Amino acid sequence: MTRLDLTEYEVIDNHCHPFPVGREPKDFARNACIGLYPVESEDMRNTVYYHMLMNELRRYFDMKDASDEEVIEVRNAHAIKDREAYTKALYREAGYSSLLVDFGYPIGQKYDKSKKLSEAEIREMHDCCEPEIRLYNINRIEWVANRLVEEMVPFRQFEQAFYDGCDRMVKDEGLIALKSVIAYYTGLEVKVLEKEDVRKGYEAYLRDPTDQKAEKVFRDYTFLLGCNVARMLDIPLQIHTGLGDSPDCNLLKCNPFLLHEVINLPQVRETKLMLIHGSYPYMEELGMLLNHYTNIYADISSFCPYAGMAAEDKLLKLFEMAPLNKVCFGTDGCCIPEHTWFGAIFMKRVLAEALDRLVERGHISYDFAERSARNILSENVKRIYKL
């Protein structure tokens, strides 16, 4: 049987983040965790993902028998001293042509505005990639909504001010998509309320931002407006689903099935919704949504690379029902350039293995497998975002 070899295939990352050198953890092992709590380096050195990443770096630097410390020393000599050249070399090997970058990162700025990316950090990201790899910008609707709350905008003016703010952000920053992280605030179970109930909740939230019930009303309303903006601007709305940064992300509130009420609204069914992170660990639920809703798409960022060895199994669970022309590659890479690099290198192998298994079982043809691989790695993103 002819087996897929995706090594030379073009790759586009549907969702990743900047990796400014000044924010890189001093201990390399800590990059194996994407939570917000401090973690023990020794714990991270005992994760399978850490060993997978280290072994890939051994291959890259041709240091087969070197210790972790020796590999990291060589890695740091490249990544810290000449990050631009190192990043471009990594991404060239991986086959990247483009990255869709969430410049609204990190989530921590909702508590501390000083955590917002500086202009210098944004420039650094562009310098590390362009012109060889094109960057496309994405930003978050919640930052617009939060600013309007800080300004105490009256409810009667909020809707238009939000539309105007998002429209201005899209134009000023050249965004190709908007993103919602409502999962990090009040979860994905968005409720549709009468306008008067929304007004009461909004005004209660202005009076007391610690009122969780009022915030739920406000966040759900903002999410609906975000869907409207994306539809009017004819751009996708990326939605965080599944795993995220502990403790902010309550995984019980991140199941994509919780979106049931909102995704059945007529106006929302006309909005391109991109559910990111493969909704991990809710892969099968996500696959069903892709099957049933024409306007819903997904990427596999975060569970690949961070779930590492489970990636093939998780892909096949997603593929049970998902149309493969609606699934996009992504990494959710951040902090260091290696996450995005490893995600592409590893996914090409895993995707080939998963599709080969389906061919071997007689479920699909080799031609369909080859076409699907190309679609997932790059072509679906081009079509969905009109790149």
C-alpha cells in the first residue's frame, strides 16, 4: 500500500500566539505546561510531551546522544541570541507559509493590563517570521467590551459602541478574524435573553463588576453581538473551546455542546464560527457539530502538540463525523517558537498515520486521504478565511 508522506506539504497554523523572548520561561522545561499557575520543572520533565519535544530538538541539532542540558544549551544559543534566524529556520523546515496569530494574547491582561503585548513585542513576532512566513492578525472581542465597561458606556449606547469598536479594531489592525474567549469568563452556555433583562444585567454589572450573575448576562450579550459583527464583516469568529489555562478556564464550561442555544439562532447560523483547540477533550462532540452545522468549522490546535502521543487517537475520534474539509491544522503555540514548529512536524506524521489507517481498513481511498491531508494542513484555512 502506498503511504502518505506529508513532509513537503504546505502548512498554515490556524491559531497561535506570539513568543516574545522577554516572556520565555527561564527554565525550558516549564514550557511543557500551558497553565497559569507556577509549576515544578521536575514535573514537566516527567511529561511525555517534554520528551517528545526534546527528542525532536536532538534530531534537529543532530545531537542524538546528548543530554537534555546539552540540547537546551545549544537551543538557547540559537533561540536567545538570534531568535529571528532560528525561528525562520525552524518554520522553513516545518513547511510553514502563514500563521494566524492571536495578538490579543495573553488572557492575563484581563487582570493586569501591563501583561498586554507591547508594540515592540508585536514587531518582534513579525521580524521573527516575515517576509518568509506571512502573519495574519486576530484579536479578541472581549477587549473591546471591557474597555466600554471601564468607560461606563450607558446600555442604550453600548451595542453601537461595541460594533464601532470591533469594526475599528478590524480595520486598524488588519484582522482577518475576531476571537471570543467567553469560555474564560462565564463559559460557553450562552443564554439568549430579552432586551430588558439584558439591560438590567448590564447596569448591575456596571455597578458591581464582581456580580457573577450580572457578568454572565453581559458576557452572553457581548458574544451575540460579536457573532453579529463577524457576520456583518464577513469574517470568522474564532471561539475558545476545550482545554485552556488553569485556573481561569473551567473545562466543565468549555464543552462545545453548551453552545446549543446560541448556534441555533438564525443570525448566528449565518456567521462563520471557528471552534478552536479541537474542543479537547470533547472531540466527538465537536465532530458532530461540524457534521450538523454548515457554518461551524474547527481546528486541532493545542491538543496537538500538547496532548502529544494521543494525537492520532484524538484525530480519529474527531474524524468519526467531521467533514474533513472543515477541519484545520493549528498549534496554539506560544512562549517559545518550538511549539509551533514541533506541532507541524509532529502533525504531519500523525495525520499521515491516521489517514493511512483509514485507507488500510478500506474506509477511504488514497486519493481522498491525500486530498484531505492537504486540506487540513493548509487549503481549508485559505478557503474559510478567503486568503
